[in-house]
Amino acid sequence: MKKLVAFFKHTRDERGITGLETAIILIAFVVVATIFAFVVLTTGVFSSERGKETVFAGLEKARGSMEVRGGVVVTATGTTLAVDDIQFAVATAAGGASVPLDPSATNNRTVIAYRDATTVDNDVDYAEADVVGDGDTLLESGELKVITIDVDGGDITPAPSLAANDRFTLEIQTPVGAVLDITRQLPAELAEVMQLH
């Protein structure tokens, strides 16, 4: 019996099994770490792709923008000097994409809104003319166009009656780019030609 007990005590030596369990746990840690690393790398690649899409969308919006070159010129006519026209020159932003300036187009067109203290018109008629350009209605890189809005006889409803010290805002909404806001105030005394900065 003593031999049998000694045999069982000898077989219960767990030194070899402990090493095997440690190897299994180590392999499990390596597998879990590999899966975790894969998840982290996949998430990083996905988020960087989303970030790249956001940057490209922002660049497209910035490239579709235009800017005012020079001041806004307001002309007034008549004995009481009523404001007749508002003119300003535009060009594409640096390295910008082309901007359509066809006021008669029905889609994919630039819209100009007019606001003052008494009038709000979200789509006013305007005319464009080349200063530097190729004669079409597309504002391209390197071109300069003058936009004219007929305040006195145009389609702005109700017709504005701009007087001295009045403020007005023109909001130019291009199909792709950022909105261009032009807010100016008339001087204390009107003249036939006034350049507003």
C-alpha cells in the first residue's frame, strides 16, 4: 500500500503540466494581441480614409468659391439721386474651379440674394460682363467679370428705395462653393458714382 501511495504521489508531480499551461496562456495572449492589433489598424485605416474624404470635400468647396475684386460701385441717377445699379467685379478664388454665372440657367447656377431694411429677395436678376475673359458665362481661373444688379428697374420685389446711410447685403450662392456675403453702407451724401469698400 505504501508503494501504491508513493506511486500516486509521484504521478501527481505537476511541474510539466504547469509549463504546458503557461505555454497555452502565452499563445492565447499572442492571439488576442494579434486580433486587437488588427482591429486597431483597421479602425485607423478606416478613420484616415474618412478624414481624407472630409479634406477633399472641403477643398472642393473652397475651390468652387469666388471673391470680390475691388470695391462695390453704386450709381445713382435723377434729380434726387436714387440708387440705380450696384456693380462689383468677381474672380475665382486662388486655384479655384469654374463658377457658372448664367442668370437665365434653370439649374447649376449662381443665385444672388438681396437684403436691406425693407426688402428681401432671394433670387434677383443680374447681368455679367467680361473684363478679362473668353466671352462665355463661365467664370474661369484668370478671368474677371463684372456683375451688375439693376436696383431701380430690376425685378427686386418690393423695389428697394436706398437712401443715404442705408445698408444693403448681397449674398452670392454658387452651386458648389462657399457663400459670398457683400454688405455695404451708402455714404451720408449720395453721388452719381460711389465706390463702397
